[in-house]
Amino acid sequence: MKRARNLFLSLIFGIGLMFMGTWGYMIIEGWNFIDALFMTVTTLSTVGYSEVQKLTDAGRLFSMALILVGVGYFFYVAGAVVQFTLEGQIRNILGRRRLEKRIERLKKHYIICGYGRIGRILCRNVRQKPMDVVVIEKDKELVPLMEEDAVLYITGDASEEANLLKAGIKTAKGLVAALSSDADNVFLVLTARQLNPKLFILARATADGSKAKLKAAGADVVESPYDIGAATMAHRIVRPTVSGFLDLALAYKGTDIKMEEIPVSPDSELVNVMLKDSGIRQKYDLIIIAVKSASGRMLFNPSFETTLGAGDTVIALGKEANLQLLEKVLNPKR
């Protein structure tokens, strides 16, 4: 900002210098405006044209002063422009390097490929958890938007192995293929699955026929934003109260009530403890909606004699602060 201001002031000073030179020749030599302006331009630019008219001694002294001031001014402007350009490039290089260093240190993060309308909303909601996220986007026009949102990003084609490796796909926990076309998402899923066979992959599908292809390519879950949107609109008509409850439980902002899933760590003091003896209801004022066992079996509305085991996942409903307290107990080393 300061460098841009200096350049602006230099431009104003240059215009003022032209005005003062023209005015000086008109006053000292009595020339008309065009002759005075021409003499000022040729003097300041030091092109060496002959004098418009014969100069008096006073005019010659004025010309020498104008040359000294003008040459110094142009050297200053040239230096400021070079400095502005080089510092901007160096700043971009250093900023990019710092960004890459931060990405290299990430583990168990999520890679979101595509920062369009869906990708941006998805990224914003995932970071509310909070979770570490890296975005890969090839449209350079979206770079200011990603910088405004303060997300870690890589510019380039998400389906290229080099960019996926830069995003840390080897150590990532999951990847979201949210590119604009189904064909691009299929190729991206194939590449990502080859680079990390254990990676969780969520893919976006536009056409119904692409869902099977994305599954075959290696996607764990395939979602269609259009199907989800239509189903949500239908629920608001058929089950408005249920939809309102889900909005309340799953909203990230605007309410203190949340529904959360919390894994049970082997280090938790509640491992092999029945719900009736866990004190979850009494201490944290939470409702246990379901318990998913380590084998994947989902137990809805578990009884008070249900025993929590290592690797289980507890789905609880209540105030966010109380959910955070329960998370510290169930997963103390997280």
C-alpha cells in the first residue's frame, strides 16, 4: 500500500514538474503555451532537440535547473518501479513457499478439489469442526477468493499426480472430488486411489449414470447435490418438523444445540462402561442418539445397559460446550 502511494505521488510530482517548466518558459522567455510545453518535454526527456527559440541567460539557467531536477526525478521513478515489481515478485514467492511449508506439515487432513460454489461451501463447513483442509483449484481467478477465506491452496489441475502429492495425499485422511464435470471427477478419483489406496474419497456426481463409474473408479461415497437438494425440499414439505429439528441439530451457526459423533478411544476412562454408569446424562446433560460399534453395527436409542467399547462411535445431541467436554473424556488424546 505504501509503495503504491509513493508511485501515485511520483506521478503527481511529474505532472507538477511539467506544469512548472511550461509556466517558467512562458514567464521568462515570453513564449506561447505550445512552445513552452515542447521545450519542457524535450528538456526533461533529454532527447537533445534544438531550442525552440534562442534562450536568454535566464532561460539557460532555468533549463539547467530543470534538467537536473528532471533527471533526478526520472531516476527516482525508475528505481521505484523496479523496486515495486521486484518486491511484489519476492513477496509472492516467499508467501507461496510459506504456504507450501504449512501444507507439507499437515497430516490426517482433507483435500478438496475444486473451489466453485459447492467446493467453497463444503470447505467452509468442514473447517468449522475444525479440520485441516487443502484446496486444489486450477482457476487462477479464484485465488483472491481463497486468500480472502484464508484457506491453504494449490493452483493447478487436481487430477495431476504432482499437485495431489503437493497437497499431501500420502498423509491425507480424505479427498473430496468436487470438480465441475463428472469425467474430471472420475479421472481424479482413479488417480487419487492409485496414490493412496486407503484414502477416503467422496465424489460429486451430476448425472445418475456417473455414479456407478465413480464407484468403480474407487470412490467410497458418491453424492449428487441435485438429489440432496431435491430430497431436502421434499422433506420440508412432507416432514417440516423433522426438517426443523435437523436444521437445529446440524446447523453450524445460530444455535447452541448440536448433534455430534465422537469416537471412543482405547484410552478413554469410559471403555467397557455401561451408559447407566458413565454419567453422560447427569454430568453433561446430553442425549445419546445412537452408538456405532467398531464392526459397523448401528444401535439406535441404546439402552442404559449398553457398554461402550474401544473403536465405537457415540452420536450425541446437546449443547456444544457439553459435547466438547464429552469428547475430552471419550477421546482424551485427540
